Amino acid sequence: MIPVDILVMVLTIVFFPICMILVMRHKTVGKMVCFFLEKDKSIRAKLLTVEGDWVRLGKETYQVVPERVRLIKYPMGWPSILQQTVPASQYQRTKATPLDWVDLSQKGASAIEVGAVMEPTWFAHLVRGHQDQDKKTKLEKMFPLLALALGGLTLVMIYILLTKLNAISAILG
């Protein structure tokens, strides 16, 4: 019969990556990565929800042009098994139209102007002091802590397993 400790450890090692893959898929559905070229020449990547032909970052609204969208692996730097393929565009901060991946010149309306035109009640929100709500669910907020706890539990189980294996090897030989 298989000891319970070993069974729990194997199940954790098998199901933790599967859970991570499912969480990443859930997190990236209906979203795209937007690279923003800042005025200080730095680049910031944000995962934003696609709303039709537009994405929003706070009060700024940016246009999604299919010819200027590329597919990338997200999150960058993670193991390839955990990455998801998501669309990506690059924008100059405050410019509503995406940059061409080859020719980086930019013309067009600002992102704030486009957002104000698309939002019919923007002035009412301004008067009331409307602030964007934090749209993360409790599970999404707790996920990093749960992942740390599960990782710690895995380390404890590995330690227990190694201790028992040492005890068995001492008895046998």
C-alpha cells in the first residue's frame, strides 16, 4: 500500500502545475498585452481587457487594429508550459492608435480625447469624483498567498518524505 504522505506529495506535484495552467487561461481570456512607450523612453506592459475594438487603461482609451496585433507568450519569463498565447499591441502613451511594429512613427488623436468622446457620462463622473472600482475578485487577490502556502506545504512534504526514506535506508542497511 502507498503511504499517504507520498500520495499527497505526488498529487500536489501533479495538480499544482495543472491548476496554474487553468488560472493563467482564466486570467488571459478576453485580454491583450499592451506595451506602452513612456515619455522617459521606458516600456511598460499591461494586460488589459478588450472591449470590442478598444482597450482601456484608466481614463485612456486605445484602439485595437488587427493589422498591428502580434501574438506573444504571456506571462513573459515563466516556463513555457505555463504561458498562454495572447494578442499584443504597442502604443505610445496618450496616443489612441497602435504603433506599427516596423514603423514606429505615430499620428492621431490622444487616448484621453478618444475616451472622453466614447464615454457619454464622463462629465458626470468627473463632477462626482468617480473612481474606477478594483475589479479583482477575492480569489484573484488571495492567489499569490495560496500559491506561497501550497509551495511551503510541498517543501514540508518533501522534507518529511526524505526523512522517512533516510529512516528506512538506515533500518535496511
